[in-house]
Amino acid sequence: MSRTSKITALYERLSRDDDLTGESNSITNQKQYLEDYARKNGFGNIRHFTDDGFSGVNFVEVR
């Protein structure tokens, strides 16, 4: 039987106030904040899932 390691899934999404080109400041800030929180609370094996270019405003439209 193989054991699967659990991951800590961190999700970042573009702020509607940011540009749509390159990695936005809000994404970079969210990644740092979430990683700091996860590490301080004992969560390891961090994986990022990022919607850079899709905000909550346009996410439903592009799905």
C-alpha cells in the first residue's frame, strides 16, 4: 500500500485593482502572507495554486 503525503494547498487570486500583465503585487503579497501563516502554524509541503489574470469579478465569465 502506498502512502500519499498530504499537501498544504495555498490559493492566490488576482486583485481586480492590479494590472493583468506579469505576476501582480497582490499575488506576490498573498503568497508571502500565506506561506508565513502556514509555516508559523506547522503546515508543510506547501503547494501554490494561482489564478493570476483572473479576479473574482471576471472569474465566472471566463469559466
